[in-house]
Amino acid sequence: MKKALLFLSVIALSATLFAQQKKAEDVVKFKEMSWDFGKIKQGAPVTHNFEFQNTSSAPVVIESAIPSCGCTTPVKPEAPIAKGENNKITAGFNAAAAGPFNKTITVKVAGIDMPLQLRITGEVLTADAFAKYEAEKDKQPKPGKSSL
């Protein structure tokens, strides 16, 4: 009986602690959490700005922005972001290797237990494949334009 009561107490305490954990999404609101670069040319680095707003009632600090591999280079704001202020994390991708990619950037906000993940995706094409892709794309009729 005592073991059952102890077990139930531990479960209740754990549930309370997990319910109180803050997530990064609770204090910063990103315009988008993922970005698809589409088809890009090998050797031509690309970047995207993940814009966000501090939605908390106090300044926040982006403690870290850690990429899933060395081919991705995030740049985070160094200064605290004031309440209601907008800022960005810039994600760079070097496009060195041909093929599809799916990379993450783990963003840790100071004082928050649970980080969030930003994601970049796309496909790197060799120079020849990219030229062929561009030529095919140029042959497609433009939206709103007549093909007559």
C-alpha cells in the first residue's frame, strides 16, 4: 500500500513538473519554422532569414543556434531581444554536395528548458542538372500568360 501511494505521488509530481516546463515557442514566435530552398545549384551557397518576435513579457536571449551538420551555418542575434521586438536567425547552407538535404538548427533560449528546431530542405543539383532544370523551367508557361 505504501509503495502504491509513493508511486502515485511520484507520478503526480512528475506530471506537475513537466506541465510547468516552458518551451522556446512560449517566448519567441517564428514567422515560419521551416524553409524549402527548392532546387539549388551545387557550389552556390544560399541563406534564409528565420524572422521571429519576442512574445514574452521580458527580454529574451538566444543562447545558441546549433546546426545538425557543418554544412549549415546559423547566425543568431547576440544582444537581448526586448519585449515585442523582432529579430532573425540567418541559416546559411553551403550546397557543396549534390542531392536532397534536410537540416535542422536547434535554437536554445536562455532560461527555457525545451529548445525549438528550425528546418531547411531542398535539393542540390550539379551544374549540368541545374542548367537543364532552369531551361525546362523557362519553357513552362508563366501563370496568367497565354501560351498562344
